[in-house]
Amino acid sequence: MSTNKDFISIKALEDGVNVIGLTRGSNTKFHHSEKLDKGEVMIAQFTDHTSAVKIRGKASILTSNGEIESDSKK
Ligand code: TRP
């Protein structure tokens, strides 16, 4: 199980930030989408089901590899 692994933290810096989970395995596709409004935080792990996360919108993302900011389109 993967419940003792590192967490990633995503803080929305605008309304309507999307956090999209992509499946692990040979077939990579969306399996989960979460919408965050400004100031909301999501704390998540990579699991047996989730190998990648796509973030749309302006957010601050903290991982064990460092901190990065995504930007909004406009
Ligand atoms: N049920 C999903 C899983 O265990 C939930 C999940 C884990 C998730 N990490 C995520 C959803 C990151 C979105 C983003 O894989």
C-alpha cells in the first residue's frame, strides 16, 4: 500500500483551479477531477491508481522536490 508516502500540497491562488488525477499503468487517462476555489488547499498522495496530477489554473504546489507555481491562462 502507498498510504505512508509523501504528500503533495496544492493551494489554489484563484477560483476554479482544477486538480486532475491521471491513472497509473500503460493507459494514462483522467480518473478524478477536483475543483478548488481561491485559498482552498488539497493534500494528496500518488497511489497505486494515481501516477500523475495535472493542475489547471493558478496554484502554489509543494512537493518533496520543491515548490512550483502554476499560472492561469490569461
Ligand atoms: N482514489 C484516488 C487514488 O487513490 C484519489 C487520489 C489520490 C487523487 N491522489 C490523487 C485524486 C491526486 C486526484 C489527485 O488514486
